[in-house]
Amino acid sequence: MEQEQTYEKVIIVGIEKQNEEDAFRYSFDELEQLVENAGGKVVAKLSQKRERIDHKTVIGKGKVNELKHLADELEAQTIVFNQELSPSHVRNIQEEVDAKVIDRIQVILDIFALRAQSKEGRLQVELAQLSYILPRLAGQGENMSRLGAGIGTRGPGETKLETDRRHIQRQMTEIRKELKKIAAHRERSREQRKNSNVFQIGLIGYTNAGKSTLLNQLTQAETYEKDQLFATLDPLTRKSELPSGMQITLTDTVGFIQELPTQLIEAFKSTLEESKHVDMLLHVVDASAENIKAHEETVMELLDELGMNLIPMLTVYNKKDLLESPARTSLFPNCTISARDPEDIEMLRHAIEKEIKKQMVHYQLSIPSERGDWLVELRQNTLLERQLFDEDNQVYAVEGYAKKGSRWVQD
């Protein structure tokens, strides 16, 4: 029983629209996961089938009354709505229910605030939270006395919520300036990698698909990995080696999620920039997820929105060890693996190499015997497939595939 008190008691509330039963169930289950990842415990779920949301309270007067009694009975501290709440929604619900009232977006922002490690990550989360708070300042008065601490208050926090609009706008301007400086530094690093002819791959996918685990297995990066939503927020780039000896870079990114707050898409654009300029994407999919199709669609829609839909992509169906039957694959090219299985990781390395080769240009060169440094560079930065030493001419005859624009490839 003592363990129970360490959690914030939460009631989740959602609207199920007509013919959307499955989508609602997935979304509602995901909201419960989000709440748990933010340090809450769902003590009750309240749902309602409606054609459209009630303009005053989302769920209507009768349901609000039911919510009030449920919150009192269970001593719930927080009510989380699956739908985005307007300031007037919060105000009207707050008049009846004696608990903190927040929505799904605030929970997601809260988790981001908990997970962000780097200066850039923290600034981006703060910018997203302030962007969300600003238009809602007028509706926060009644909620403020109940906010106190816990879910929905991390990051900028209570004191910043109480400050005036001008102060928040000034803060946002300062954060944007700071992020521009960081983005400029990141751009210089990216240009250096680009100029070095290193093949760059971005890891993308729905949150908790296993991207960080995969990065660790391919690069021995030892990044934070856990079975939780948004375990990784800060982009991390590491080197990896393919079977041929070719060196590549892999960049992990924040996980995507259904209904990702627009504030977060905007705030994390510079983070996603790391993957916007890559040569190829590895799209990691949790093959064991019940709503795998929705996960895939969410990622593909966001890629389209971010202008990344034309980047060559290899889809990696992960967690095959959790499957009882073959993976349901709908995106191609693909491979199905368990990121925990060394043999599967080796198979993935070969699959990556095969896809890379499709984007490269074939070369045949004669390398003077005294230019061993060129051979090293070819081995590391290209797919070197053949190397023979011609004793008569004292040259190495080499053949392979290199990136377009590489100095080894004639235009």
C-alpha cells in the first residue's frame, strides 16, 4: 500500500467517435502508458461515445458529474484528457472537479522535460512548453492553485506559468536565439561529416520501437535504452563499420508518436535536422506492436510533413523474438530482426550494405603501391569489393562503389 503513495493518482478520460473503436482503444492504451511514464498511476478510465465533443466540457454535463464523483471517491489528484483541451474546457471542468485537469499534450511535454539531457534538448522542451502555455494563460487561473507539482508541471514549472505574457514571449525569443547558435554548431559538424564522404544514416521510428538498442548493437555506443516511451530525446551520432570495412555514421533521434504536439514538431525540427540530411534512413518498427499499422502510418505522415519522405529508407522490423507468427510487413525494402540477437545484427549490416550499394556509383581504379593511405580511405569510405596487386605495374587494381560526388567517382 505504501508503494501506491509514490504515484500520482490519475483518471484518464477520452471520447470515442463513431467507427473509430480500434483507433480509440490504441490511443487510450497509449495514454495510460504515457501517464505511467510520467510517474502517474491510472486508477480509473472514463470514456464516452460521442459524435462530436461537447463545446463546454468535452464530455458533457452528466459525464462531468460522474467524473467529479469518481475523482472524489478515488482521491485522484489529476485528470488527463485524451483530447486537446482549450482554456475554456479546463475552466469549465475545473468548476466541477476538484483535481488538476490537463491533456495528453501536456503529459507528452512533461515526459520530454523529464528525459531531456542536453542543453539543446532542455531548451527545446522549454520552448515547446511555453508555446503551449502562452495561449492558455487566461484559462490557467483556476487550475494554478491545484498544479503544485507532478505531471504537467516539469520544465518551465509553476513560477513561469504565473508570469505575464510579455515575459514568456521574451523567454521564447531568448531560447530561439540560443537554439540558433546550437543549430549553427550542429550544421558545421554536419558539413564536416558531409565533406569527409562518410555515408550517413538516420534512425527513425515510433517511440519505443528499439532504436537506441539497435544503435548500441551496431555501434557499441552505450546509449540510454529502456522499455519506455521517449527514452531518447537528444540526438546521438556514432560510427559503425559494415562487413566490407566501410565506415558509416548512425544518428538516433526522438521517437515519433500519434498526435505529436505541433509545438514539439516545431521545437524539435533542429534535432530532426540531423536526419534530414542523411543519405539513408533506418525506419525501426516494433513488429510486436498490436497497432503496428498505425505506428507505420504515423511515422510516414510525419516524414512527409518534415520533407524527409524522399530519402532512401530500409525498414527494420524489430522485436521478432516477441512474435508468435511471422512479422506483418508492409514497407519495403525491409528485414526482420531482434536487436538482441548478434546473428540478426550481422544480417542487418549486410542488408544495410546492400541498400547503400544501390545509391552508389561503381568505380575501377589503379592505386600506386606507395599510396597505401588511399587504400585505407577507400576501405573506410567506400564499398571496396575487389583489391588485386599488379606486380608488373606496381599498382593496386581496385573496384567498388562510392558515394555520388565522391573524389573517387568521375562526374
